[in-house]
Amino acid sequence: MDALEVADLSFRYGRKEALKSVSFHVASGEFCALLGPNGAGKSTLFALLTRLFVARQGRIAVMGQDLQAAPRAALAQMGVVFQQMTLDLDLSVARNLAYFGALHGLSRRDAALRATEVLERLDMAERAGEKARDLNGGHRRRLEIARALMHRPRLLLLDEPTVGLDARSRAAITTHVHGLARDDGLAVLWATHLVDEVTPSDTVLILHQGQILQRGRAQDIAPEHGLAAHFMALTEEPAA
Amino acid sequence: MSPYLRAMTAILGREALRFLTQRERFLAALVRPLVWLLVFAAGFRAALGLSITPPYQTYITYEVYIVPGLVAMILLFNAMQSALSLVYDREMGSMRLLLTAPLPRWWLLFCKLLAGVLVSILQAYAFLAIAYFYGIRLPPMGYVWVLPALLIAGMMLGAVGLFLASTIRQLENFAGVMNFVIFPVFFLSTALYPLWRMAESSTLLRDICAWNPFTHAVELIRFALYLRLNLEALGWVALTFAVFMGLALWGFDPARGMMNRKTR
């Protein structure tokens, strides 16, 4: 069973068509990079996948649960890291995790145990008592990923999670998330416009002007000139 | 504990923590009604005589009359403040996080609303305590009776704020809406003057005040403070709550409401 299945998904803002019949799937253990330039429709797709928006055409299923028909069952299988930071800066790392755990139905005890696990997984165990406000950008992002893992989701969605981070933090986060897919069997959909975050074994989805232009393994879809050149050529805007 | 209660406890706990860490907000919310009570009402005491009208059983000073209105004012301003923070949360993303929790959206919004109202009620009681030491003495049991009135009036005003938050796309638009909502709603009510006083100057003004749901919130609180139930006010407040809560849920419904509009 695919962890995420998107079929014939379309969405418009008034007359403007933001997504045009988008279909793809992400399997368990697969790291899928959703590549697209700014304005390609990535954030709209994320809003639809997280049910902030509802599409009038198309189907989204998470671990076989239809997001429209059974939204709670589908959302329970999903961990999300939004592009904008969504931490409560006045709360400690542990309290941020406890709050989110409670929203997902974890008891206080289970949330505390799970928080210890996920913080260790992301090398942040020693920061549990620190205020989120005192963390640097890279650690704040890691905390958001830890939070998204609190309820043991089977699908992790990340919308441009490395925006604004330095190279070291970016590398650490991409390594961690690749590890989650490889070692824990988590399905990952990672939206980005930064081609260097993709490894050769990742699946790549190229989204441009609301359409999926290509899907395949990074090493297979651009063997000659490299993914960056291929991506640039595919998404090149016509000269005005 | 059910997931519903667990989420409610978490949302209320978070709001309580925010309240404890933002003491300036608490004090600022008290300054406004206190200025009205200590300065405005004191100045008007001589100019405004008030006859015996229910729920009062004797002549009262203007300061005594104005207290329920100022309590309702705290609820009103807090409701708008909560709505503003909802718009902010939505722009900043933390609202998104809340809405992706695997619980019905109406429940999450209800918990958020309740959390804001409970903070308002604490502020209302703090104001009543200060008013007591200033010399405004209410029936002792009135402080207990008023609790349900504060809760339902706060929920009504919070629902109005929630509805506004669902319709407003950008933070900068909110200030204008606040001015168009808060001031007319407050001044066109019985918070500062009784209806018969309004009627003396304009029957149209009196009718507008009588239709204003905030008037009924004020009267519900006023009567409760004097151990009386104003059924008409309760009915209007409950109805207004139901209507605006329904509209707010519609506004936040991803399938039907205004969430699907793109923020520009």
C-alpha cells in the first residue's frame, strides 16, 4: 500500500488554476523530493494534503484512508512540517512536544516517553528544557521535525524545511530525514526548490505551473547533465 | 481521558501559560475599564441621574450603573484580541498546526474560543475586585451568579471574533475592522446609558441599541450581578452565539468557507 496516493488533483484560486490534474504516490520508506520553482504550486499542494484546503476534484489517500471521507484517520497518519515556523517560542522544547502530543491524543506519560525518543533520534535530547526561543534556526527546525514524529506518523510532509538555514544545518536536517525514511520506513514528501538537497537514490517529482512534469529516481531522470541542469531546462520560463 | 478532553486540556493549558507569561496584556486589559470607571464615570456622576429600573431596587450612582457595561467591555476587547491573535496565528502558521490535528475542526475552534473566554473571565473578576475596593458593592452572591453570564456572553463575543477572523485574510486589515466593530458595538449599547436615556435623544438610536446583541450581553451580566435572570437577554445572547459560531465554522471549513482563498 502506498503511504500517500494523489490522483487527478486539481485546484483553482478563482479563475487561476493552481494545480492541474496532479497524480503521484509515495511508498513507505521512500524519500520523495517535490521539486518546483517558486509559484509552481507546492504550497497549494501542501495545503491540500494537510486539509487546510479541500479540492473539488481529485483524491488524496494517506495509508489508504481517504482525506475527504475520513479526514481524522488520514491526518492521524501524517506528520507535517510547514514552511513557516509554527513553534510556540515561549514554551520549552519538551512542552512544545507535549502540547502537540496532546492534540494527537497522547497521554501525558506517553507524550513524555515519546518526546525523549524523538529528541534522541534528532540529537536534541539535551535541549529538552530549553525554551524554543533560545534555539537557533537549525535546532528549531529539528524540533519541528521531532514534533511531527510525536504520534508515530507513517507519512512525513515537509514544505521547504531548510529555507533560511545555513549549509551545515541544511545538511544535518536532510541527513536526519533521509535516515527516517531509510531506517524507520517513513514515507517522506520533501518540497523544495533546492536541487542540492536531493540524493541520487531519491524519487523526484518535478512540479511546474501546477503540473507534474516528471517523476523518477534522481539518478535515472538526468544521467547526463545532472539534476540541476535538467530541472532548470524543464522549468525554464519563456523569455518575455 | 478521551482525545477530545486531552486536546481541550492542552489548548486551555497553553492559553493559561501564555496568559502567565504576558502579564502586561492582563494589566493593559484592566486599564481601559478602570479609566472609564475612575475618570469618565466619576465626571459624569453629577450630570447623569438614574431612576430606579430593573434590576436595581433603588437609585444608583452612575459608577454602579456602568460596572456591568465595563465588565462586558473587557469581554468584548478580549474577544477581538483573541480574533486578532487567530489571524496572526494563521499568518504565522501555528493555526495550521492546530487545524491538522486529527479532531473535528469545530471542536478545536471551540476549545480555542473557550480558552480565550476563560482568560477574559479572570480579567473581569480582577476588575470587579478593584471596583469593590473603589466602593462599588454588589450583592455577594452576585459574584457567583455572574459566572455563567460571563461565560455565555464571552462565548457570544468570542464567536463574533472567530467569525471575523475567518473572513479577514491579512493582519493589517484587522485594525480597521476592530474600529468598525468595537466602537459602534460598545457605544450603541446599554453599557454606558440605559435605553430610556437613549430614547430621550433619539428613538432610532434606542431601537438600534435594543437590537444590538452586545446590549443583551450587558443586560445579562447586569441582571446576574443582582441575582436575577434576564431571559430575553439570555435568549438573544444564545441565539447570537449560535449564529456567529455557525458562520465561523463555515468560514473555517476547508470545503465551504473562506480558507480556500489565497492570501495575497
